[in-house]
Amino acid sequence: INYVVQVQENVGTYTLRGFDVSAAYSIDMGGWGKTKVSMDGTYIEKYDYQFAKGGPVTNNAGLFTADNGAVSRWRHVLAFNWNMGPWGGSLGYNAESKFCTRLQGCTWSARCG
């Protein structure tokens, strides 16, 4: 054999349901500048995946699978910003809920989120 041609086909489907959250609050500190606190988050309620047309549909929200990787139910970014004239600084925090694998015997009620 000199070579193998392997063609990728998109035959599976994804169906997602969830919501996004965003909030921000700014404070003018007078001579000390301005600060802002913000949070942006996403909650994934349903992450249905079907590998091939007519195949089984699985909800991978909160799971780590070979097909989809880690699909956390909740993830967010929390940020603190400060600026005063030409000076400023930011501090950010990224977080996401834990997940499990099918090998751990996950059931829907055992998933985090």
C-alpha cells in the first residue's frame, strides 16, 4: 500500500440548550480612578450529540468524551478592572464546573452543574 485516502464526513448532529449571563458594575472613585466588576457566564443544560444519522443521541453536558472533549455545564469569567488616566490594571478569573467520564459511571444526577 502506497497511501490511504480517508475522507471526513459531517454526518452527526448537535442540539444545544442553555443560557448566557452577563453583569457589570462601575464605580467612580474620584481621585483614585474608576473600577469595574464584570461577570460573563454560560450554562449548558443540554448538549445532545448524534455521531451518525439514525444513531443514538447522548446528552454530553457535564461529561468528557472522546468525540466532544470536556463539556462543562457552567463556565464564567469574573473580571476586576481599574483605571486612572493613563494607568490601569485588570484581574480576571476563569472557572468552569467539573465534569466526569462515562467510565466513572456517571448518571445524569451525578453530573455537576
